[in-house]
Amino acid sequence: MRDAVRTRALLLLLGVLTLASIDASAIPVYRRQTGQSCAACHTAPPELTPFGRRFMLNGFTMSGGKTGVPLSGYVEAAVSSTQKALPTARPGLDPKDNAELQRVKALAGGAITDSIGGFGELVYDGVAERLRLGNVDLRYADSTAIGGHDVVYGLTLHNNPGFQDPWSSTLARTWPFTRSSGTPQPRNAALLEGLMAQRVVGLGGYSFVDDRLYLELGVYRKLSRDAQSTIGVQPGDTRSVEGTAVYARVAHEASIPGGSLTVGASLLDTDLGPPGGLGTGTAGVRNVGLDALLHWGRGPQEFTLRGAASHERWSLGSSVAQGLATNARNRFDNLRLSASYLYAKRYSAAVGVFRRSGSTDPLFFGTANGKPDSAGIQLDGFIINPFFPPPPWHPDMRTRIGVGYTHYTRFDGAKSNYDGSGRDASDNDTVFLYLLWAF
């Protein structure tokens, strides 16, 4: 079965290169609904322009285009190669080289009423060979005037904290937007890097004042392990939210000559149960983040700068008592910086650096020297519409062909011999060739 999937992925990657293409990840449903070009809502998808952000904040309800079945499809195939083979590969993966049909998605979205709209996806994970519910974001939005200020306000019901944010500068949404499912990844990540995705359901209220100031406050409750299994999410040894998690977000967007500048901050405060639900007590976690997004363009040229930093503090008294941690308090810090260049909405090159660091705790972080540190540089380039426009019989078809490279200077705590058996961080360097196809 696995060999057959790899073969299909390779055939797909080679065959679809000849298909019509523009900027994949834009959802054709929204293009049909609004009658707007993809460039109106996106710089390089999934990043949004100021207009695209307002479409989202107004509940995906803007009209002006054609009506039709609000469904789209999305395929992601990839070929990846790691610098040095892993001693033990993940189940179903080769230790060094992989060709995978990573994801196939059925997407639904758009206006339901004049003030209610949304987005949802059903995902087939080609690596795990599992069908699951993906990201869901349902919104109610309206506008009013208060004391001379124009206010857009709304409610968002969603299942991935941070995914509902319209800016692509937070840890939950920032670059790189496409990653390999078949390459080594650091053991530790921040909560808002997807660790709570599809494991919770949340309701948030937000407002956007005078087209500048964004405020959001949301609460989350966990999905039971049985519910996670029902929707196709593997609970594994993850920690689950106990009680109510609180998320707060503030951002200020300003227009500048040729573009926009946004600065923001976020807060996530929650209690988490023991790994796998086995044990007693909870761990208190508070994540404080800062982010910034600058977009500037002139003629066919566009530049985007992104920065995101977070400080995560864990209170682990009950974990120490159960032998799950050495320290009663641990920290985990995260930094991501990236810059992208886009020419004529077709050609893109990007570079980014990342750094994760924290306390020393072998029991909690699970690394050989007890540190969670990982760092490196990432490169990405892609071509949009490499051969010819979408065919007349399917003008909404979109594809993207790209290549990425990741170089690690630290991995799971160290630069060299990070696992105690002689493996260096740079042994995990990877090349990643990908194809995205939206239709």
C-alpha cells in the first residue's frame, strides 16, 4: 500500500506539471463568490492582502460573483530527501528519501446568509493514511458606528487556536506555509504551532475598529479523546486542555506608502492534563507572543517581512511529583523571522530563520541533554503559472510548483551528537520539492 501511494505521488508530481496553474492555496470557491481576482485577496496564498483580511473579518460573506456549489479540492504532493538517513524512520516512511501524496482536501466555504459564512475542510493525510476533519472557521459578522468610530464585529467558532487570525505573522499562521510530512522535525514546539489543532473547539468575539485596531477574546474547551478519534485525529500522548483555555489578541494595522504594517500581541492561558491522559493534576501554561507583518509593493514587485516571537511558561508541580518533569517551572521560547519577494504574482523567493530554546529538563523535553533548542535557516522558491493559463473549461484551477530547503544549526538540544549516538543537527538538512493543486 505504501509503495503504491509513493508511486501515485510521483506520477502526480510529474503529470500535473503540465496542468494550468496560478496561485494554489487560494480557494476557488471564494473567487467565484466574490468575482474578484485571486490577487485582490492574496499576495502569495495563503497570505492575505488588506482586502482579503477584511473579507475574512466580515464573515466570508462578500458577494458579486457567480453562485454555485461551494466546494473546492486541493492536492499536495511532495518529494523530500534528508542529508543523512535516520537510524529509525517513522512508520511507513523511508529513513532518507520519500515521495508522498501528503494531503488531499475537500474544501467548503463562503456565505451562508448575509452575515454568516465560513470555511471547513476534510483532509486525507497520505502519510498517516487517515481521513480526518481539518480546520473549521464559522463566522457571524456585522458592522456599526460607535461614538464616531466604524466597527466591524463578529463571532468565530473554530477548532485551531490562531488559525482564525487574518494576519500571517503569528506562530499559528506564519511562513513557511508548506512543509514536508516525511522529514525529521524537532521534538518540541509551542502550543500555538498547531499542537491544539482539532483537539479543541473555541468561540471568540472580535472587533476591528476604524480599519486599524483589532481586538479578540476567545475561550476553548477540549474535545474528548473519543471525539478526537471519531473525527480522525490521533490523540496519542498529547496533553489535553483541562477546564477553559483563554486566548486574547490585539493587532494594529496601518497603511504606509505602497503597503501596510501590522504589529500585534497574543496571550494563551490554559491548564493541560498529563500526557495521554494518564496521571493526575494539571500543568499551567501561559504563552505570550509578539508579531509584526510588513507588506510593500511597487509595480510587479512585492516584499513581505514577518516576525513572530513567543515566551511560553510551564508550571509543572504535579508533573514533577509524577516523574514527568525535573523542574517545577520550565520555559520555552520561540523566534521566527522571514522575508519574501514576489514578482508579477508568479515568481517567489523567500528566506527565514528560526530558533527554539528553553530550560534544561530531560524528563519534560525528552532530549538527550534536556534542552529543547533547535535553530536553522529555511529557503523556499516557487513558480506560479509556469506554462499556460487555466483552461477555459476550468478557469478556477490553480497549481504551484516549488522547492524548499532547511538547514539545521541545532536540533533537539545540540549542534552535534544531539541524540547521544553521533547524529548531528545538519544530518537532518532536507530538500523538499512540492506541488500544490487547487481546483
